[in-house]
Amino acid sequence: MGEKGYNLFCPLAMACEALEPRWTLLILLEMWNGSTRFNELRRGVPGISPSLLSRRLKDMEAQGLIERLHDPAKDTVDYLRTPMAVELELIIDQLGKWARRHMRADVALGDLNPDYLMWNLRRKIDRSALPIRRTVIRFHFTDCTGDQEYYWLIAMPHGEVDLCKKDPKFEIDLFIEATSRSVASIWLGYSSWRAEVARERVFLSGDRVLAKNIDRWLLECGFVGRG
């Protein structure tokens, strides 16, 4: 692994040696959420360098947590969790919920990354609660600049929800103007759309039905579970 282990004859110590290296659990979480390609993992785990991600993936493969599948015909590589890693889903879920219950909101919202926020928000759209057509939502983060100021979510009745950082030139159904902190606070369950609108930290315009029902089709983080 490249890091010194605990050298203890203890199952918990051995588990820590496999899972403690920085980014390992977050990479597994991103895989749990459906990412299998290197660039998808990079977007879902911002802050990790390409070289470190490559090294972590090799380490995880050596530990038996993931397998690397190369398709020579397409020259693509997918990283998949092994059954051993799939067993960790419940543990990761409970760990995330534990942290959500006990971590103060100001701490949780201290290091905001709009790219990471939007990458996860796109996965929390319930397409069954949207119109049976293309739906385009534009986010304008008023506290951000540059390429972290505007984002577009494009939801189709069938298929993945696309996240764009450049104007796709589609007609926009719903405009969301807000601070990134407010949207993150809603996503983590510390606040709500109704509360942030009342505080004038969030402004919704466009399709009135989409605006009124936003909490039905744009869901909270999975770790907001009440259990």
C-alpha cells in the first residue's frame, strides 16, 4: 500500500489498513453511486489528483475491493466493486448518517465545492416527478464566480440527468438563483427550499409547478435518513 500498517493481529486493525488511506471510502461511495470510469471518479471525488487516484485504484485492486475491466475493442476501462466492497454499503451508509446527525452545520458547510455539490444534485432528481419531456434547470450561484457561477441540469424522461457548465442553448424551465451555501444546506437537510426562499437566499422563477414542487423532485442527500 505504500503506508505503514498497524502490524496488529486484530480484524479491526486489518480493516483500517484496507480502508483508512485517504480517499478510499469516498472512491467507494462514488462507485456505489454509479461511477465506473476514471474521469467520472475524478468529478465525484474533487480534490484528488489524477496520479493519486490512479495509485489509490491500484491499491484498492490489490486489496480485492475493486476489479479493473479493460475493453480492448473500445479501449475503455471500468472500475467495479467486488462483492467484498459491496458488503461495505451498509457500513458507509450508517457512517454517513452518523456524521450527518452529529456534525454541526457550520462545519459541514465550511468547505463548499460547487462542482461537487452539483455533481451530486444531478443524482437526486426524481425524473418520475418531472414532466414527460426535457426539463432544463439553470442554477446561478450568486456567491461564486468564473466557471462555478452557472450550472445547467438537463433531465430527460429516460436516461441520465446531464450536468452542464456551459449554456446548452435549450429553453430553460426553471431558474434558481441562490448562494451555493443555501443550496448545500438544503441538500444536507439543514434547511429547506421554503425556508431559504423566505430568507431571500433562494429565488425561483419560471415554471410555477416546478418551483412549487421542487422539494418533490429535487431530493436531499441520501445521508439525511432519519434512522
